[in-house]
Amino acid sequence: PAERLNGLGTTIFAEMSALALATGSVNLGQGFPDRDGPDSVLEDAIAAIRSGANQYAPARGVPVLRQAVADHQRRFYGLSYDPDTQVLITTGATEAVAAALLAYVEPGDEVIALEPYYDSYAAGIAFAGGRRVPVTLRAPSYRLELDELRAAVTPRTKVLLINSPHNPTGTVLTDDELRGVRDVAVEHDLIVITDEVYEHLVYDGLRHRPLATYEGMADRTVSISSAGKTFAVTGWKIGWVTGSAAVVTAVTTAKQFLTFTSGTPFQPAVANALALGNDYFDTLRADLQSRRDLLAGGLTDLGFEVHRPAGTYFITTDIRPLGHTDGIDFCRMLPERAGVVAIPHQVFYDHTTLGRPLVRWAFCKQPALLQEALTRLQKL
Ligand code: PMP
Ligand code: GLN
């Protein structure tokens, strides 16, 4: 195999989900809900298949979904996009990130990514021939240190790859941090790829604010989101890019030779989902917040140091108060010992020692299952 595969191996999510199946463990590893999204959304996809939406979609996505994405950006953020030229439908956010990196990164270019970083970023940067430059969000607060961001910029820097709400830490970047990202991008004329798949999973009354809303960002931002988390359909793999016409054309050029188009019958269903009333989004947030609180409270009672997330599906804990030091060893032992699966942070770091004592737990599960996991963890 080619050198670009070096160090990629099998994703931690595949490894840990297989382990969960093999051991009958409660899977709080890979982030996917254990209840499928709203019935009406599922029925819309079935109806689309029955009505014959089963052949290739247009390259940029079916028009109703591009319109729905544009409407969603206006409704929640006041952002205006032309659905014909400024919206692209992709095969999940994963493809959008990969296509954006392929569109903008020349071999040898540096891409600054927030560490710990979602694992597909490392692969996407490597495939594009780029060099990953991490800027670390440090436990327990995981704030973005703007001095460190500024210091990471070199003449080879091409892209800032930002993710907020942030997987795996659950951090939601503050207005000051986002403004700082903007200032660096504008000063050094950088492209910003911003992965906002957890945009609707923000708690405690906070609100997600897209980077594209900041002055000076409209023409340099590749905004990415997807349906998986917001509508609890992670297997549908429908994502989208919004940006200037030039940005969307560049990403489309790469995307058309990766997958050409994306799952046709899911697209009208996601279009209807994006138009659901505010009560859907409010209930989603409230439900997940109460699950976060249930799991965070239980893990605290068990003795973990819990780093309470402001967003996403994930809670991070430090395992050292329980006498463990290495998250990978801990997560490999956990299914056998307690019948629970979690994800070690370490695999998301270049500075592996910083991630060593940290373990991520997904709370996008029914409360009874979270309770069952907590009961099992008493065996630790
Ligand atoms: N970005 C982040 C930060 C994620 O956590 C995930 C996976 N949950 C993705 C992208 C992938 O999204 P999709 O399934 O839409 O490809
Ligand atoms: N994004 C999900 C997570 O972070 C997993 C997606 C995947 O398996 N690649 O858990």
C-alpha cells in the first residue's frame, strides 16, 4: 500500500464497536443514537424510494435539499446562500471535509487543526499531501489559546480546520475565540474549513454561532454540516457545504470525482427534516442535555473527573482518580471487566501524552441504557 496510508490502520470507532458486539457491551464509544430519527423523516425516505427517486441525483444535490439547506442557514443564522451556486450536498460531513481539503491543500501545505482532532481530519490532510499542525485544546477547560493559534501560523499555512461544537472534547468555541480565528484567517489570508455537524447539540442555553457569520469570512469559509446528528440518522450520510460560489465550485470539483453524487432518496427526506419546527430542535437539545447530566452525574459518582461538555454527544473524563493512567489500556480492559465500551482520547492527539489519561463517553443513548452502563461500571 501507498505511504499515505501509514499510521491510519483501522479507525478507533470500528475497533471499539466490534469489541462492543463481541463482548455484549453497552456501546458508549462510537457516537450514534440508539433511536432512529423522527418517524416522519424515516417515512419520507421510504416514500422517496417508492416514488422512484433511485437514480443519480444532480451533481450538487437535489434542488429541494439545496433550497432547504439555504433556508436553514437563513432561519438559524441569518446567512444567505444561493441554493444553485452556494450549496453542495455531500456524502456526509466526512466527504465534505475530505473534498474541501483536496480542493485547497497543495502538497506540503500546512493545515492547522484543533487537537484532539476528529480522526478523519488526519487522513484527509494526508490524502491531500498536506502537513497537520495541531493547536491543542487542553484539559480540563479545552479553551482555544489564541496565542498558540497565532504561533502555529507559518508561510506554508493554507487552511485552518476548525470544529465547533468540538469532538471529542465537547467544547463550544466562544465569541472571542471565533473572532480570534477570524482575525488570524484574515491577517494571513487563509481558507477556513469549519465542521459544524454538532450545530444543534449545544446546551445550557448557549447557541452555536457559525464562523461564516463573522465579518471577512464569507469568501474564505467552507462551512460543513450534516443530517446524521441533528436528525439521528447517522447511517444516511447526507452532508452539505455552504460558502461563496467559488468555494462551492472548488469543493464540488473534488467531490464529483470522489462519489459523484450522494444518496438520492435521503435527500428530499433531509430537506423536510431541516424544515421541522423549532419544537423539534428544542426537544432534541433538551433531551440530550438531560442525558449528558445523567451520565456526567453517574461518572462523577463513580469517581471519574468529569469534564462537562457544552455541546456534542460526548463527555470526557480523566481516569486518573480511579488509579488508571492510560486510556487505551483502560478502554481495552473495560468491555471484559465491566461490559462497557468507551473511546480513548489519545488516538486524536499528536501530543499523545496529553490525551493519555482521557476517555470519551457517548451519551446519545436512551436513559435506561446510560443507567445500565453506570450500573455495570460499578464493577470497576
Ligand atoms: N465531523 C465530526 C466532528 C464528527 O464527529 C463526525 C462523526 N460523527 C463527522 C464529521 C462525520 O459526519 P458524517 O457522518 O456526516 O460524515
Ligand atoms: N463521529 C462519530 C464519533 O466520533 C463516529 C463516526 C465514525 O465511526 N467514523 O464517534
